[in-house]
Amino acid sequence: MRRFAAAVLLVIAASLIPLASASAQSICTNFPCPPLNRTPPTNVTTNTITPLGWYAIGSIGCAAVSPMIATVVLGRELTMVEGQRMALNCFLGPLGWVLGPVLIPDPVLTKMPTPRRSPQHRQQTGGRHIDIPPAGETRFVPNEILLVFRPGASDQDIGNLARALQLTLLETQNFALTDTSVRRYRIGGNRSVRNTLRLVQARYALASVGQANYLYGFGPPHKPSQADGGAQYVVPKLHLLEAHKITGGDDVLVAVIDSKIDTQHPDLAGVVADQYDALGGPAPAHMHGTGMAGAIAAHTKLIGVAPKVKLLAVRAFSGEKESAQGTTFNVLKGLDWAAGKHARIVNMSFDGPPDSMLRDMLAKAHARGIVLIAAVGNAGPHSPPLYPAADKEVIGVTATDAEDKLLPQANRGPQVTVAAPGVQILEPAPDAAYQVTTGTSVAAAHASGVAALLLARNPNLTPAQVRSLLIKSARAIPGKKRDVGAGVIDALAAVDAVKK
């Protein structure tokens, strides 16, 4: 600031010297001053303002008026640094563009240390959490961000932020589970998601939470082999017939957050208790969602793990054939809706990057007593952990075949809790058809079915107790714990272990 003031004073002084010199000629230095000669002189010399003087006057006017014009154009007040640099530009012209960052540097932003608390505590205590995707991360919508504003933030301030950052509001959703209102914005111009979030973090304290709208998928699809899947080896492998003599999962609410389920499929008749479409608009039934629902609750030609449950069908993914994609925003909507419908289990047969907003909501769901189960992913043994399976409240499930061999493409790591059949699985497909599928997705659905059997046996079980029962009743198989977890789930052993 001192350097700026010195530069301005130097320019003003230099511009006023000629004026002072000219005026000094008419001032007497001897006292008393002689009387003025009122007779007009023969030759009159008029003192005019020099070009440099006009330059000084114009510069001062520019410095006074330009911040007001910029405020009207931008729709917000200028920062102190912006105002100072604009004034310097008025005095120095193009030279000010070069000297501005030197004489008036950007303020140094000190990042406060983050307390070692879970993300949901940071939001509750008023802390900020702006999640900027790390370098190399591309699994997000390239021109969208999600923002949560502090309580009491005015519509005018929020509108000013949106205009300054060229954001267009696409959607606002109130989430009861986390007691937050999340706004989805589209970014205009050429600014990236990362740069936009950096600006939010640096300039706009009214935004308490911000992140990318991350993308989720079902993992690389696996082509079905020519092997006969009609034998449905899952039934003897998990001892389903014996377990069903004890319970079939009677009326336990299981939410399936996935692509659109064919609710009219004969093997799913009467199973779907309610539906929610997070995307909106008509869409055909999808192979993945229909297959996951069948793995849990099929009851006509096929035998699902828990054929007497009630499903909450949540469409949060869209796509064609085996592939589909979902976003943070739509998964959040589906999870919040399922919690509002009192789901006891949420099956998440999808994977993606770490996601702060989803992690916060999962923690809230877990605290409410909802069992969370997810596929660990099919990205291979060297893949980093995939989410939500790697979140601590979630039961991560990997896939094995009919001989208890691990699916080679399955992810590895401490997030693997248990294994379940997930290779060459016969499941329902849209339009009353059937399909053979492979992957950790269907393995997770099988684990959700066993969890439903446990809750039907004892509705008072907590998520931690369900996890413990799945682990303790699992059948050990060859492999490291980080590869196969506690082993392959066993429906009969799990149900027998429940104390009513």
C-alpha cells in the first residue's frame, strides 16, 4: 500500500511542477509588494494548463470514476486490490498493467489447518470444505459444480457470486438426511471446475461446501461366456433353500440405487414397493438395475437371496446396454429419498472417486441405522480404492466364482469386507428376458440379500452388528484378507448366528 501511494504521489507531483513554476512568476518576493499595475500590458502572456497537467487531471478523474463503472458492470464491489490496481492503471496506463502485480501484490491466503474430524462435523461447526479435484482426476461433469451456502447467506450475495463466476443455477435440492440445500450450477465461459472452485475458496466465504459433480459407473462390463448359467450355483453356494426355511427376508425394505429396474419382470412381480426417478423423464428399463434387483429378490424362475423383501427402486443412472453413468447429485437425491422411505438397506452396485458430499450423507444414513453395501469395483488389483465401497461406513463386497476363486479384475485393499458369488450369474433382464452377468456389482447385491435375511430375523440389529455377522459367518477361502476379506458369505450360517 505504501508503494502504491508513493507511486501515485510521484505522478501527481511531476504533473503539477509546471503549473507551480508558471504561477511562481506572478508572486512577488519583496515585501511590501508594489501596487498592481492595472494598466493592461502591451504584450499579455496567458498561463495555460500544460498537457501533463491535463494528463494528471484526467488520471485523477479516471481513478475516481472507473471503480464505480466496474462495480456496475460486474454486479459486485471490487476488492481492495482490484480498486488499487485500477487506479494505478489510470495514472500509468499500460505500464500500470505490468507494475500493478509488483506494487500491489495479491493477498497471501493462509490455509487454516483442518481439524481431524469427519466431514460432516466440519459442516456442522461452520467450517468450510471446498473439495478441489486432484490433478489427474477426470471423473466429474466438466462444466458443473455443487455448492452449499452458509445459513443466512442472502439471495443477493448468492446472486452476486453466481454472476461474478458466470454460474447458471440448474437445480436446487433440499436434503433432509444432512439438513442441507445443495445447488447445482453450470459454469459459463472457459473456466474449469478446478479454477472455479479455487475462486470460491479464495473469495467467497458465504459458500461453506463446494465440489465437483462426480461421475459414477458400474465398472468395465464383462462379456458373458458361453457357459450355462442356468444351474444358478448361487443357491447351493449360499445355502439359500435352507436359509429360506427360516426367513425369506419378509418385508425388509431394500433400496437399490441403480439404473431403471424392469418392475414388470415376472421374477420381480409384487416386489417393488415404491419407485423414485432422480433424473426425471421416460426411460427404458436397464440391464444393470434389473439384474441387481433380481439377484436380491427374484422369486419365479430364479431364486433370489431374499425373495420376500420389498424393494425401493431408485433410478439414479442412465445409459444404454451394460454401461450407464450417475452423478453425485442424483445419487444424493436417491439416497435421501430412500432414507425418507425408511429403507433398512441400501445397495450401491457402482463405483467412482472419493466424494465429500456423498461421504457425509452416507455417515448420516449409517448413524440412522441404515446398512450400506457397495461393490468394491472391477478396475483390477492395482487400482486405487473406489467409492463408496471404500468409505468406512460401507460394507465393501468383492466377487468370486463357482470354485471360490477371486474375480481377477476385482479391486483389492482394506475396503474388502467379504466376498460373494459374482462370476457367471444368471439374472433377470428387461422385457421378461434373462442374462448372465459378472462383476462385483452382482456380488454386492447378493450380500444385500443376506443382510435382509439378518434384519428379517432380528429387526433391531444395527449396521455394525450386521457387518459383524456377515464377517463371522463367512466361509474362509484361499487368499489374502485385502483380496477376499473374511471369505464368502453364507446365508444359512449368517441366519443361524442371529440371536432374536
